[in-house]
Amino acid sequence: MQKTDALLTRFLGELAALDPVAVWAHGSLAGGDYQEGRSDLDLIAVLPGPVGLSTVRRVVALHRELRAEPLAATLHCSYLTPATWDDAGRSHLTWAHAHVMRRPVTPVTRRELHVFGRVLHGEPPDRLLPPVPDRELEEFVVRDQRDFWRPAVDKARLWRQDIWVDLGLMTFARATATLRHAGLISKREALDLLPGLGAPAEVVDDIRRRRYADPAPPTAEWTARRGELARTYLGPAIDGLVATYG
């Protein structure tokens, strides 16, 4: 964790110039399933005032300054303000995948912050963010499966990439757990759940090896087969989930 700690220390030091009210970690780093060099560093920073053009420029410059750090490409951060943090549907300034963009801080992320968010600086999430009702969380999860993941299943080219196979299956398992029990599970727990949900065992094993071990690079034949297995499973599985809970 030395590289992770060094990056976070530098990030917080650079961010201090913007006088953040709070900085939180969510995702794997907060949930206890973080794998250095493989997991993303998912962060939320709360800034004290409006995010105008000058603030955007300072945020972009800050992240570009971090590029020399070994794990900088994995650090993603959304920037909230007191005037905008209540609205889960609102898009916020975000740095992710080496680009500046705008995207929401979703009900899933907000629930993560309340349940196991890690405070890196300032106020804890439950003092600033409103709680996420179960119904709001469930509606978001169904909508995400129906409107994002289900159309993506039909795009075969996507599923030749590790990230689509990994996130597609694990997000489905996590969505199922949330809808059944109104709770959140880690990616490791999602992998444990998937065989019982009928997911192809060889694909689940492949994800587990790539996340927690050091496997040899996959062959082109396996990459193609893995994608088709994932798509063949997820299409009907998502349809069934949406029919049951939508």
C-alpha cells in the first residue's frame, strides 16, 4: 500500500489549496477489497464554494501534476459543493480516466459513503450527505441494469475487454444482492455469489484470477469465448432481474 498512501498524501496536499470541507474514499479502498495497482481509487471531495471555470482549471492542473505518481491513472475524484450535494441526479465535476468530465454521485456511491466511507479529511459523510432511502437505491439499481447494462450486452465488441466482463458480471451480482437484501456487497463477495446465480464458472474463475492472482495473458480465442459466455448469461439474467424488481 506504499504507492497508494504516497499518492493519497500528495493528492491531499495539492488539494489543500482549494480548502476542501471533506475528502472521502468509497469503493474498494473503503470497503476492504482494494488491490493496489488493480483497483481504482474512488474519491469524493467537497469544496466550499461554487465550481466555476477557475476551479475547474485548478482541478485539472492538480490532477495533471499527479501524473508522475505510479497509480495516478487509477485515481478518480468527483467534486461536490454544499449547494449541489443533495441531488443524486445532478452531474458534478469529475476527474476520471485521465480526463475531466461531469457525472453524478449515484445512490449506490452515496449509500457506500454512509455505510463504510473512509474519511481522508474533514467532516464524515453522514454529517453532510442526506441518507439514501432503500426505495431510491433499488430504483437506481434496476434502472442501471435496464438502461445501461442491458443495451451494452448487445454490443459484442465491448465484451472483448476485461473491464466489461469484470464489471458486467460483478455489477449484476451486486445489484441482485441490493435488491434482495437492501444491502451492499464487495466485489469479492459478488464473485462468491455469481456461481449461485448461474453465471458461467470459467468466466467467474477468470475474473478472480485476474483480480487476485497473476495469470498469464489470455489468448485471443479465450477472450472471444469469454465475452460470448458473459453476454449469453447476462442478457437473460438482467431481463429476469428487471422483470422481478422493476
